[in-house]
Amino acid sequence: MSVPGQSGDQRGKQGAGQTLGAPVIAIDGPSGSGKGTIAECLARRLGWHVLDSGALYRCLGLAAHRRALDLDDGAAMGRLAAELAIRFDGDRVLLNDEDVSDAIRTAEAGPRASRVAVHAPVRGALLSWQRAAARRPGLIADGRDMGSTVFPDATLKIYLDASPEERARRRYKQLKEKGMDANLPALTRELRERDALDRNREQSPLTIADGAVVIDTTALSIDDVVAAVLAEARSVPALAAAVPPKTGLVAALH
């Protein structure tokens, strides 16, 4: 997988797990817990880079589906992951220079991502790519194993959670707003199944990382969650200077 803006030497050093070159706030949690939205808000507030690791697996699942490859073939998925060129351009996700931002957010894309994410060759191919994203002034990393595996020495670790019903409702609303078909009971069932797959996989399962701050977003607005994360950041000496004073944010997860 190509990594725009990083030399091979930089990728090797960060991939080897050496000291991070920039502060990292790792945000983990199950699908629909709000981590992607919160990561984007924090990145804008702090002027930092953002890593949407879930988009990498969604892109891989999409590419494999288009090539009619077996998503359960770990070796094949690892080879495919190593050859893909994925770039983030603002809100757009580019796969081999094609804008796939909507294509990787369909109801089918999530389960595909979970299937390819279980393979060791895939996670190995993506690990150095993700670590290479940690560059100054800082990185907000969003995923399921950011604090436990990718950035175990992250400056701050956050775990966002919400009830399956609330997460399904959010995904339903998101799909409907994009004009896509969606069924709320089916989404709830699929989220529960994906949770089980993500938590029980052998490679980098979804878990609460050591030292992570757990925030239940079920009844919280984006404003509330962002404020909670920033409050935690202000309590970390290495982050305090980078965090702006409290200001209002008018937004909601609901």
C-alpha cells in the first residue's frame, strides 16, 4: 500500500514501533459509536491530521468485491492490501484515484470490512501505513485497535461506546440522508453480528485499550463528546498546550 508523503525509511522506523514522531489521540469503539465524527471534529479543532482506519478496511473489502475475490482468503487479501493506493483528500477517500467515499459507506461495506480485517496478512500490510500517519502537529486516529495495537503508546486513548439500538439508528439516518435503502431491524442485527466478529477475531480484536477513557455516547451530542475528550486532553501535560479553550459546538450525533 502506498503512503503519500512518507519515505520508505520513515515507514520502516514507525512500522518498527519506535517512538512516535507526533502526539496521537487514539479513538476506538464499535461501529456507529461516533468515533469517525468525533475524530473529524477534534482534528478540525486542533488543526491535526486524522486517520480513519476503518476506511482502509472498507476500501479493501470494496476492491476485493469488485475483483470477485474470496474475502475469507487471508493470503489473497494481504496481497491486495499491499498493492492498493488509498488517499484521504479532505472528506473524500480515493482508491486508486477513484472517489469511493460513498461506495465504502453502504450497508454492505461494513460487513465486508469486518471479514477482511480478521486476516493477519491484511493487518500486517496496513500497520506501517497507519503508523506513518503520525506526523506533526498531531494525529487523531480512529478505529478498533488504535490504542491497543497500532498506537499502544498513544498520548491519549479514548474508547467510545453506545447501545446497538442507538448505533443502528444513527447508521439508518446516515444511509437515508444519502438516499440509500436501509432497514432498521436489519441494521441492528448486522451491528450485533459485526460486534461479535470484531470482538472475537484473533487478530487485533476490538477491546478497551489499557489506560483508555471510556465514554458512552448513547445519549450525548457531538458537542458533549468533543468537550469530554478535550477535557481529558487538557489533563495530559503533553497535550494541554495544544488544546484550545472551551467554546461551543452546535451539532448532534442524533
